[in-house]
Amino acid sequence: MLSPEIIAKIKKVHIKSGRQVNTLMAGQYRSVFRGSGIEFEEVREYTPGDEVKRIDWKVSARLGRPFVKRYREERELIVMLLIDLSASNRFGTTQATKRDTIAEAAAILAFNAIRNNDKVGAILFTDQVEHYIPPKKGSAHVWRVLREIFSFRPTGRGTDIGTAVGFLGRVCRKQSVSFLISDFIVPAMDDALRRRLRSGGRRHELIALMVSDPGEVVLPRGGLVALADLESGRQLTFDAADPRSRAAFARLQQDARRATKDQLASLKMDTVDLSTAGDAADALVRYFRIRERRKR
């Protein structure tokens, strides 16, 4: 049984995301993410302006006048959401935690998918794959994905993105558009992880949604501040009253994030910044517009 608090959260995100998809993103998702190919539909008579390469010479010769082949796009996509439920995503210094922001982004993407008759599935992971939701259609499916994000209790605490991407390759044989939604706080972007991402990117389009919170960069004002890593339990103490200590902490965090983004860019992966202090829908709208301009 879900607690009233979790049900209220799911309803809030469900309603808000559905509204945002209808207003902010009408048509954008469809124009940005197309099907995997085209398939033959019919033969019709040639009209001036038709491409010569579309002429069906056999039919034209048989009927004594030119005919062209007509194709239609294979519209249906599989959209996979790889959702990081590691302990670090319980953190939040605004009105939302990182997990709340992850849930909102996942709901927006899921709503976009089902409104365009695409299938959507999810892989919930920590330092292991915790739960798999096979791709399906239908608005009830969005509710299920949200319910699992908010209510699922993972056994792991750490983050292993490579394992999640490897699992995607095993369960999703068809090409998909896969959104990797994580704070990307990983022990290291090592060669093994890069190989796994590169391999996954050959079959699927991998898009990174990097979730952050302002409190990860800016120390609270005061004296000595003890910070604990929610995944490893390791603790560090900083002098938050010292401007140099505050600046060094911010620089350390920003450099680590920038290095991760550079690594993802080197793997030809798009990256979208999501913040608990911002709006996930606005960030995704900006990304859709950038992709649309890039296609032109």
C-alpha cells in the first residue's frame, strides 16, 4: 500500500507533467524524435515534381504511364528511461529533491511518448539493476512508472551506470531513444564505463539528463560544516566561514561536473542540465528546440 504522501506526490507530478506536455511541448517531441525508418505504403500515378528515383519502373511499364512508390514513416519508437535511484538522489535543498526532479522529467518524457503512440519502458538502477518495466503504451503506464520511482525501495546505495546500460542492451533488442536520468555522481568515468556507453550508443540513442541541486556547489554559511556522502557514508568537514574554503569547494564540484560532461560529449551523447531549483519542462523544451535547429 502506498502512503497518502506518496500518492499525493504521484498525482501532483502526473497532473503537472500531463499539462506541460499539452501546452509547452505540443508537437515538439514528434518533430524531434522520428521513427526508425520508412516502409512502403502504395503506388500512385506520377505527378510533376515527384522524384525520379521514386518511379516504379515495372508498374509503369505494365500500365503504360509513370507511377511512383509512396512510403510512410515508421513512426513508432521505443523510449527507455534509465532512472538512477541511488542514495545521492535523496538530496535536496530546494522544495524538491533530486528524485522529485527525476520523476518529473521521466513523467514528461513518458507522456510525450504515449501521446505520440510510442512505447515507454524504464530501468530503475543503483549500483545494480533494481527493477525493469517493459515498454508499453497507455496513460496508465505513466502512472505505473511514477509509482515505481516514488515508492520503490532499492537495495543498493551506489551508482553503476554501466550496468544499467548493459542491461538495456540485453532487454531492448530494437533501437530505442534512451534517456539516462542521473546526477552522474559516480566513482569515476573510467574506461570500462566509457566502453559500455560507447557500445550502448551504437544501437540506441543515449541522452544524458544530469540532475543537480544548488546545495551540491554552495556550502551553507556558518562555521565548520560536516558533509556526508549518501552513497558511501564518507564524511568531510569544511570551514564554511572561510571564503577560500567555500570557493575551493564550489570549484571542485564544478570541475567534476564539467569533466563528466566533457566525457559524455566525447562519446557523442547529448547532455541536458536539470536542477531541483529549476523546471524540468523548461529544460526539456530548450533541448527539443536545440535539436530541432540542429536538424535543419
